[in-house]
Amino acid sequence: MKRRIIQTSDGSTTIQIEDWDECYHSKHGAIQEAKHVFIKNGLALFSAQKVSILEIGFGTGLNAFITFLEAKKRNQTIDYVGVEAYPVSVEELKGMNYVEELEVLEYESIFEKLHNDAWEQSNVIDKDFCLTKRQQFFEAIDDVGQYDLIYFDAFGYRVQPDLWSTAIFKKMFTALKNNGILVTYAARGVVKRSMIEVGFKVEKLAGPPGKREMFRATKLVP
């Protein structure tokens, strides 16, 4: 499928899959979306020093990079696992302008390290940030009670509804610790019903720029 790099409304770049008219991040602002969905409504809820995160759709590494930056500010230690079936190419990564747009040139080497370090092993990105990148299909995830927080950033339901199935959310529920949280940009009724079916308590929240609503789901086990 043909892919191209586009600029989103906040100036940051993303990758568009032209055949699907689908992007890795919101056309209304890649950085704005990441901060709103995954930081404001996810990471910011954790006051604990150490947070274990699973990202569904590692993609361009934007969510991991912003998490690294925010954790620095919050004095948090992050154990980050990013799952991606089809890693982004080196050439595509060169077109991502997140370091410049976030004005963090001092961390350019960190963004590069997120992508250059080996897959299928734990990498020390920084003394307070460990990253494991796993190249696997989401259906193969079998973690149990491991994560405080899940960033669910799969391609949209419109183009890949199978990634938003009850079976997938059952895996997410199982992967979370008790009281763990899943956040996603999605807000479809069919997605909410699947989340509730597997046991999540689902909240509808204000969405990022260009999107009215989003979901946050909590694993509450008696």
C-alpha cells in the first residue's frame, strides 16, 4: 500500500496510508493527540514513581517519545513495551519532525535510540526509561497482569475492525494489573460494548482537537 508523509494541523508530521485514507496519528495534530489521549488522560493519572506501559501500535515512536519527556518532568520511571506488526522504515522516520516541533533538540539522540535499539529485548534508553519493542500481531499478545497502563493506538475501526474486537480487548484486560487503565482515541459504540463485555468500566471523555470524544477503560476486579 502506498504511504506518504504529511503535515498535521499542529505542524507535526505523520504517515498516511493512501489506500485506506488512514494516518498513524490525527490529521488535526499528531503531537496534540498524543498529549491529550495518552498523557493527560493516561500517564498523568499515575503518581507512582514506576509505571509499566504497553503500547498497541508503536508506529512512529511519537507516544513513546512524549512519554519519555513527560516522565522526565514527573520524575517517573517507565517500563515501556511497544507492540508493532509492521515497523516503520528508516526513511519514513527521517521525515518525522517531533524533536523540532517539541523543541527538545537535546533529546534527539533519545528519539533515534527508541528506533535504533534492538527489537525483542529490553533496552535501557535512559536510567529511568526501559523500552522493549516486540514485532508481533496483536492477536498474539499473551501478557498477564503486567501493565499499569495501555495506550491503545491501533489503526481505526473503519479500516481494521478486527483490531477492536472483544477477543482483543479480552487480551488487554488480562494484560493489565488490577485497577489498570487503557486509553484510546476511539469513541465508537461497538468498541465500548466490546470493552464492557470483557469487564472494563468505560468512561467517555472529551477528545483531542478535531475529535469530540475518546474512551478510558479501567480494570476493576473485586
